[in-house]
Amino acid sequence: MSLFQPSQGNAGSTASYQSPPWGEISTGALPQPNRTSAIGYEAVRASRDFWTIQRRYGSFVRPVCALFIIWYFLFVIIAVFAPGFMRISVFGDLNVGLCFGVLQFVSTFVIAMSYRHWARRRLDPLSDRLRHRLEGGQQQ
Amino acid sequence: MTGLAATGAPFTVGTPALNFGIFAFFVVVTLVIAVSAAGRNRSTTDYYAGGRAFTGWQNGIAIGGDYLSAASFLGIAGIIAIYGYDGFLYSIGFLVGWLLVLMLISEPFRNTGRYTMADVLDLRLKAPPVRAAAAVSTLTVSLFYLLAQMAGAGALVSLLLGVKGSVGQDLVVAVVGILMIFYVLVGGMKGTTWVQIVKATILAAGAAVTTVWVLSRAGFSLPSLLQHAAASSPAGTRVLGPGLEYGVSTTTKLDFISLALALVLGTAGLPHVLMRLYTVPNAREARRSVVWTIWLVGLFYLCTLLLGFGAMWLVGGKRILAAPGGGDSAVPLLADKLGGTLLFGIVAAVAFATILAVVAGLTITASASFAHDVYAGLVRHGEAEPADEIRVARITAVVIGIVAVIGGIYAKGIDVAFLVGLAFAIAASANLPSILYSLFWPRFNERGALWSIYGGLITAVSLIIFSPVVSGASSSLITNPHVNFAFFPLNNPGIVAIPVAFFLGWLGTVTDRRPADSARFARMQVRALTGVGAERGGRA
């Protein structure tokens, strides 16, 4: 399944979509996309700007999602099949299991904040620029 | 499970009159908020999406309010108070699932939908049967979740108000139903959201104050709190590690993994959470609101961990189990121990407000889905007058309220956190696959959507019917020991139903020979990632 896969293949082939009536994608103003029909979007999707957004989004989200899901199930599997490990004392009655659990909270906070920070810096400017161009400079 | 419906136990806490006073105060305050915030509610955007005028932090707190149900506040703390560490496992799953919402769902969802989950699928596939399927699964998940909340309400309130006997409890459930119908009818999404915000704030503050109080009793030392808790449990230090509830046999271990899967994937499929993403002006605010929610929910669950152990220490598992509502009464009893009748009354009222608000949120979601997807989308083919659509939504809200009351009366006594776990499993199997596929898989098509939604829904629900939840165990819905059709050994169907739903979505798609609609997928992706053509936000 091509989750987040950029449509690199389409970028060069004009045969796979109707060539856009307004000409080349990456230069000049584009007409406002139609809200009720899907015409014209394939060209946008094939454009370099969109491809960059898509690739960048995937490059963060894919590994981070994989990481937190593995990290979570590691915790679940250990809790279920190796409860003895979770009972090892760290400090008095504070054991590995409680620390591991709290670390799940910490990692969730860290991932959420870093995604927000990353998206604001690396993703938003690109998607803003493309949206403004597609909407023909019309502000919301 | 912990839900021993010890109705009419020889047991009163606090003074019913005082509790009733605090209750009435909360109800009046929230009603005033709902009425004054409601505004006009003339357009469907006002009624379903609060005019899309909420800011990220407001909506983030409101989502937290929707999410932190009685199951979280009372249920998880109660499981911790009785089984120790195993309850903590619930809260971790409930929290971690939000990362999925944050990174994969929130922005694309806000950009591609209008009011409901079905809108997103409809933009991608443009197929009335898919809209119908999405509406069916939205309604099913919402009703299941509603049932869980209503089941908690009866037991809780009977403890708080000293209502004895099952008629009294049923009456309380009915009152909850009527109040929540009123919130939804008068407040619409805007009023409901403000009720949610106020409730979440009070809930968080209440949990924080009680937690600090518990810690102060232990000399602000976490190890000392844990030591006291373990010392007062019959299982000793074993409560501080996993396995008391789920470590009994291979079946219970598998059951736990099933639950863990459902919790982490279910959040992203909960219709009442997804619908809240539409109440903000744009995708960026949707992202911001989910970050707020993660902080609120996370810090709150850390508090419930301490509250649970605090209740284990100061109240004791035996006394909690003997109380009406079983484990769900752990936190109110702890409050009584710490701050006497006044704190007890406040905590109890907060819990009651929680149930009311969550039930209202679920009701507005379910009624929006029926009015927008079924009535306007399918019956009127998208040509319904907004006034008509809102009228249908209001009628639906009343019907759902009545169904919830009847269901709640029947389901009382079942452990709340546990019922919510089932709702998560249904959400994860019926909703999540089709949402993810339609956002990210170019080939996904109508048949894939129908197979994954109906397949996931039917698999999850039928596995629950043939599980020990319904028959064959001492804690089953059907208490007659001679009736036993529990063919499926696990309580939670997630581990089977979720993969089945993903598989069916794939299978349905690849067996459909019609070419995929690449223009629609292109529009979906461009809209999802850039917000081009997304529904515009309103002014605050």
C-alpha cells in the first residue's frame, strides 16, 4: 500500500492526466480550484511543490508513527509476558513498570510537541504558499 | 469485572441534601452556559460545528472534556484502586492513541470534511452506500459509548444521593437523559462545547487538587504513597506491577493485548472526537487543539494513577468493591476520606457533570450523523433546507436520548471502563480502516469501504455477542448460568476485528476491477495537505 508515497511517477507523464488548461503548474497563477468537481487536482498533485509537501510530511510522520507504535507495543508485550521485569525495583517501591509507564507519557508529550514544532516550521510555509497560489491570491 | 451493582448497600457517604445542592448548582450553571452560548443556531454550521469559530485551545479542552468521560475519571482510578498497575495500562493506551489523531487524522480530516466522518469518505468516493455505511457505524459506536456513560451514571448517582433501590437509579438515569437532551436541543454544538470546556476545566482542577491532597498525606513522597498503597492491599507489592487483572491465564493475556490494540487505534475512530475537529476555523487550529488535548488528557491520567493508589491506601479495595458502583466509586470515596462531605459532594458533582457533558457530546454527534448523512445526504440527496436538517437533528437527539436511557437502565452495573473498551474496539474496526485508506491509499474504492466498515462493524459486534461479556461468565449481561453461547474466549474483540476490517478493506478494493478514481484521490490529497477548498472558518 502506497501510504504517503509521493506521486513521483506521474510528474513527468502528461499522458496520465489531462494537461491543465492553465499551462505549467510550477509557474504563474492558477485558477481557483473547483469545489464541486475534482478537475485539475491531478495536475496539482503531480506538481513539484505538492510532491515536496507530500514527501516532507511522509518523511516525518512515517518513522515517528512506526516508532511510537513499536514503543507502545513493546511496553504492552513486556507488561503481559514479562511482569517480573516490570516489578524490578528502581527506588524503593518505585519499579521498572511504573517508570516505563510514565516514560510512555513523556514520549507522547515529546512527540506531540515536536510534531507541532516541526509542522509549523517545515510544513506550514510550503502548504500556505501552494494554497495561496491555488486560490489565486484570495484570502480567507 | 469490578461492577458489582451493590444496589441499596448498607452504606451512605456524605449528606444527600448537601450533595443534591452541589449537583443542582452544577446543573444550573451548565444549563446557563449552554443557553447563553447557544446563539442563534440557524445554520447547519452553527448547529453541528459551532460556527467553526472555536480557537485551538478552546477546542482542545473541549475534546479533552469529551474524551475524559466517567470511564476515565471514575473507571480507571477504580481499576487502579483494586487491581493496581493494570488500570494504569488502560490510561496509557487511551493517551498514546492521540498521536495517531494528531499526525494522521486531525489536519486532513478538518480539510476534507464538513460535519461528519461520512463527509470525508464521500469526498473521496462519492457513493451513497458508503455514506450510509459510515452513518451506521457512527451511530453504533456513539450508542455503545452512550450506553457506557449511562451505565456509570446510575451507579454513581445512587452512591452520591443515597438513592436506594433500582427504581431510584433508573429515575436518575432518566433525569440524566432529559438534561442532556436539553443541552443538545438548546445549545447545539456551540453550547455543548462550552459545557465541555467548563466541565473539563473543573474536572482537571478537581483531579489536581485531590491529587496534591493525596500526595500531602504521603509527605509528598511518591515511593511512600506506593508503599502505603501496597501495604493496604491484600496482594501486597504485586499491585505495583502488571498482571493482577490480566495475568491470570493466556486468555486474559491475549485479552489484554486485544484491549491495548483497541485503545490505541480506537481513539482515531471515535465519531464524537472526530466531529470536534470541525469546530475550529482551519486545519492548523485542529492540530493545535489535539496538542492541547494530549497535554490535558496526559496530565489528567497521571493524576488518576495517584488517585487510584491513594484510594487503595486510604479507602481500601474491600470498601470500594462493597460500595454501590464498585470500582467507579473509588474516587468519590477517596474524596470523602480526605476532605469530608464537602469535597465528596464536589467530586461527585464533577463526575456527574462529566457524564452529562460526554453524553451530550455523543448525542449531538449521533444526531448530526443521522440528520446530515441519512436525512440530508441520502433521503433528500443533499437538497435539504438547513432548517429542516436541524429539525431532524433535534428530533434524532430526543430519540437517541430515550434509547440511551433505556439502554443505560439495562446496562447498569457493568464496569464503565470496560464498556468503553468495547466501544473503542468497534470504533477502531469499523471506522479507522476506511478513514486511513481513503486519506492515503490511491486505489481505495467503494467496495473496499463497504467491506471494511460493515465487515469491521459486524465482526466486532458479533464477537462481543459471542464473548463472555454477554453470556457464560459470572459477570455476563445474561446472568442465567445455563445460557451460554460464548464461543469467543476474549472479552475485547479488537485483536481479531481490527485486522479483519483492514484486510476486508484491502480485499474489497483489489477485487473491484473498476479503475480507481484518481481525480478524486488527487483532490483528496491536495485538500488534505494544503487546505485548498476546505470549509471556511467562522468568526469567534
